Amino acid sequence: MAKKPLLEFTDRGIYCAQGKFYIDPWKPVDDAVITHAHADHAYWGHKHYLAHHLSREVLLYRLGEINLQTVEYGETVLKNGVSISLYPAGHVIGSAQIRVEYKGEVWVVSGDYKVENDGISTPFEPVKCHHFISECTFGMPVYQWKPQVQTFSEINSWWRQNLDNGLATVLVGYSLGKAQRILQNLDLFNGKVYTHGVIENTNEALRRNGVLLNPTERITQESSKEEVRKGIIIAPPSSVGTTWMRKFQPYSFGYCSGWMAIRGAKRRRAADRGFVLSDHADWDGLISAIDATGCECVYLTHGYTATFSRYLSEIGFNAREVHTLYGGEEEDTSPQPSSEEREPETYDKSSSEVSPLGGDLEGVGGIS
């Protein structure tokens, strides 16, 4: 009889039968280990949550009062003889790879990750294992990221040009991860940073967790449009095309996403500028990360699984495709429905349904 694997792929999520816990489950379970706080990995409804301590306040903000245990990187938790420890994924602040070990068998669930040090997230750390579960959101050779210092040089130059031309500057990125990465790498000598309410709520949660972020000012109904237009505005994708954004006209609108590497992506988002900036590993980053684990088998959970699995097999890896409900926040190509009076990235506990796409849902705030 074949040995039962330590981790299994089920209709609820990645399950460890020996430890009686799930990793990033998308249906309610008793015991959930969470890689990071994006909505396609951290769902409401579990009885117990385990996550990295820097995810604590964002998880509470998004999910409400939950039974949450947090740990440091490298700290070990035992569940029925199974060792669980978290290691940096480099995806967003507080993101973690989950290392699971039992009787010498080691699995690592990467969640989402990137290998470039973004200056705000704890940098990715390869973890040796027998089995590695990896995303491949950008698992195609066309996706090759430039060093982020080059991208931010372009962003800062664009902002200065907008100021010279009398245009407001609106830069769009997801509220957890992208927004903080943008904030920490802007040239603040250009002016003040103003934030949409959903982004500022996330910033405040991270600050409560002890994260040091550059200064920002929330845009409210009382904010002076003239003063806001002198700085730079960081906004979520759902604000694109809304009355909230139109109130800052005339403006130049930039979109930060890995998808901007593809011709036509900027046009589909109606952006004036597209900046290739992703919180996921590119083609080379995926290959280097997988190789560094020394794994015997790699499981690809979302993205270009067929193409990437075939390539890995050709170069000597034992690669397999698996189907999960991960893959939301940067794969979502259209803004979410929004209202100026709500922030839908906080889960509605009255509903038992969760979007199968997952994703980093964004809301829209207001300004008079």
C-alpha cells in the first residue's frame, strides 16, 4: 500500500490529516494555518487561525474578532506530533511559507511569494524540503521583472512631470502589499502622500502591529482637493473610473501590476501609465526559488500551471499541477463593484458564500 502523503489537496484546502489542520482553507474548518492576509488565502469562518504576528492586525481588520494565534518566523508549533513553522515569503508584510514536518518528511507551502527584497516585507528565504507547493502566477518566460529601483525611478520621474504639468498624480495598487511597497519607495521630497480610506485602514492596522511606514494622510470629505492634488494619491483598483477619482481631475493615472508587462493591459485598465511592479515572483524567480528548496516534487497551485509544469518537467523536476481556489489579487483583471460608503474587503459574516476567485477586494472612500 502506498504511503499516504503528509499533505493532501481537498475540496476545503490543503489538509494535514495527521495534524488535523488545513493550510489556507477556502471553506470553514476547525484549524487553519494562514500564509498571509490576502482574501484568497485568509477566509472568515474558521474556529482557530495560526499566522505570522505581522499579519495579526490586518487579519483582525479584515475578518473581525477571530480566534487568532500568531508566531514569529522560525518558531515551531506542534499539532498532534506534526511540527509547523513559518518562514518569510517576501510577498507582503507578514507573509509566510508554511513548513510542515512529521517523522522526517518535510513539506513547504509557499502561499504567494517573490524573491526580490522590496524593502518593506521580510525577504524570501528558501526552505529545504521534500515537497514544495508553489504558485506560478507569472509562470511564463515573458514575465521578467526589472529591479524595483528602476521601476520606482520611473514612477518618481512621472510624478515630477505631472507636478510640472499641473496634473494630479493617482497611483493604483492593492491595499495590502503593493500600497506599502509604493509608499516606502517614493521620493517624498516631491510632496505629501495621500491615501484612499481602504489603504489607510490597512496602513493603520500595520502600524498597530509595529510596522514603521512613511507618513500618509487619509483623504476624507474634509480634505482640500487643491492640497491633495499637490501630492500623490495612492488608491485601490476599485476606485478606477469612479466619481471619487474623477474629483481630482485633471490627473494622470498610473497602474502598478505585473500584468503591465503585457501589451494591452494598460489600455484595458484605462491607465495613462502602466508600471510593471508585482508582489509575485517572475519566471526566473520561480525557477530559482523552486531549485533552492532541493525538493523531490513540486506542486503548482495557480497561474500558468500547465505551461510551467511542462517546462519544469523538461529540465528535470517532478512537477505536478493541482487545482485550488487561490490566485486572486493580482490575477483579477477588472475592478470590483464599489460604493463610496462601504469597504467590501472586510468579509460579510452574514453570508456563507465566498467568491471562488478570492482576491484582495477593495472599497472606495470619498472626498468632497
